[in-house]
Amino acid sequence: MAGPELGLRFQRCFLPARQLRSFPWLVRNSIKSSFGNWFQLLVLRRFLTELIKKHESAAAEPLDELYDALAAILNEEESTHCYKHYLLPAGECVTLSESVAVISEGTTGLVTWEAALYLAEWALQNPSGFRSRTVLELGSGIGFTGIAICKTCNPKTYIFSDYHHHVLQQLKENICLNGFVLEPEAAQHIQLESGGQKAEGTNHQNPKVVVAELEWGSVTEKQVLAFQPDVIIAADVVYDPEIIGALVGLLRQFSTSRADRKPPEVYIASTVRNPDTYHLFQAQLDKAGIGWQIIPAHSNCVFLCDVQPNVTILQLFI
């Protein structure tokens, strides 16, 4: 592996605090251990310490910000959150505040899961499917996939949605952290111009960004008509048999309440942890008359440094 490529691989593993086994030299030596956020904190602490020493040895007064940053790192073990940075192909990055625990505040929605990374990679390779269109994301979590699409695929409107209170709060903070301005609460029931038709050829560098509280089992027809998405996406929402019925029911609402518009394209990314749950989802789709096909795996790994054979994307036909 060449030097520049190795350096880029290191950045893509280090900035989002990937497990140590994802790093190139550890992969090469087949080391199978994980130290979580500890490694990132160790490197940051060493870097800041050496930088301060360099300043002092040059008889220069280090900036107060360097001392503040070092103090923050030393206290990080007591924090329940950390910042992760995901490099985009053009050099920009998605920065997220994430929980350091897989489950916190009674939910798993405060961390970024592999299916979200996989779906974002696929979207980056298929930007025309999102350009100048209205996208609704179900179960947005803390926002990685949507923010990556907003930064790279130029949608006209992007509607993030979730239900858990703490997830919605963290989601809004992450959207603003990445430079997007949220639509006011009063404007969240969107009625798109010209019946929701997109303006062909328009380059939406600053998409309209909305966060909606959406409980799948109680979505009203008014909400469905107001959203009018061209594309519906979701990542890692097929993990619990008890919520599959509500998800499929919601998708059926979008198929029957179209206001004489073309039905939205639907893409669902899943990490197949339990094959029975995944097959139950497919069976429920068949029962509801919703067609589906598996999207072929993409080869360009931007965020996932490891091969992920158990992550798939289904395209649904509602």
C-alpha cells in the first residue's frame, strides 16, 4: 500500500474512531482487538502535548486554545459523547456528536450504524437519484446519511425523521454543526411548490432541511400528503420484528396517498443480524403487495474500511 493511500486510509479510520482492527497495519498483521475511543484520545493527547512542547522550545507562547483542548481530552473519559469525523470524497467531512455507548438514553439511535455508512456510500455513487429531489429519511438517527447526501448529492429538500426525543435533539444539533439551517417548526408540514414536482436542472447547493417527529404507527394522511417525497430512504430500521408491521404500513400509505403523483423510489439498507427478522420483512412486503429487489453491492468503500457482506440495500416498488 503506497504512502498517500496508507495515509488516507488512516484518516478514514482514525477520524470516525473506527476500531483498531480497521487500521491498515493492524489489518495486515491480523490483530483482532478493539480499544474503542481510547486510541483516538491517546493520539490526540500525544499530538497536543508534542505541539505545545514545540511551541515552548521555540520560545513561543502556546495558544490558550491548545491548553484548553488538552484539558478537554484529559477529561474526555468522563464524557458520554464524542465527536467523530467522516471524510467525504471531495475532502469535506461530516462531523457528528455521538454517544460513546451503543445504548444510551434508552435507545440505540445515538450512534452511527454500518448500514447508514453503507447507504451513504451508495448514494455518493448515485447522486443523480437525489439531485433536485425531495428526500424523506425514515429513522434518521443522529443524521449521518442525510448530512452526507445533503453535502454531496444536492437534493432540493431533505426531510430527516425520527421519534425518540433525545435522538431528535441530537439530530438537530448535528445538522446545525454541519452548517445547515433548519426550517422553522411552523414550516415543517411542507407543501412543495407545483404539487411537489422538481425543477429540472436546478443545482440545490443549500437544500431545504427539515426535521420531523414521525411515529410510524400513527402517521396521518395529512402528513403523508404534506411530505410528498420523490425518494424515501432508511438505514438499519429492520432489526425488530415488532416494528416491521408499522414500517410496511407506513410505506403502503405513501403508495396510496400520492395526490396523483408518481410513487416515490424507496431504498432500505439493512445489516442482516438475524436472518429470520430480515426474511420476515421481505414476507411482509410480499403480503402488502410491495415489490422488492436487492441492489448489487458497490465496490467503492469510502466510510467502511472493512468488507461488510451482511449489509444489503433493498429497492422497494410501492
